[in-house]
Amino acid sequence: MHADLDVGVLDVFGLPECHDRAGMPRNVRIALLLPRARQPAGLYQFYETVSRNKGYQCRLFGSRQPAEQWLES
């Protein structure tokens, strides 16, 4: 699945609550690929931190292959 993160800081802070309301199990892994053309990566890093603080397994990656390996491990 592919999604662009085009939201503000408060929206990002609330995203894990959306996962909760949708019934997403906390053991689901969420791999985020950092877009090459978009900078800075701070909003993506913030999402990773907020998600981890809420108990979700979320990691940032610079390329697809390591993200897929992590998801499959």
C-alpha cells in the first residue's frame, strides 16, 4: 500500500488514534518509506515516534528493500 503523508503536526499526532478506532492490532508492522523529493523528514519521524509511543511497530526506511525485509521478518 502507498500513501503520502500530507498533513500537519496535530493530524500526525492523532493518526495512531485512527489505528485504534479501526481496530488495528498493535503487532502489525508499519513501514514508512521516506520520499526522495520531499524534505524535511521531520513529520515522518514524528509519526514514527508517536506510533511507537502508542505501542505500534513503526519504522522509517530510505528504500523499499530493507522495508520489505523488516515487514517479512
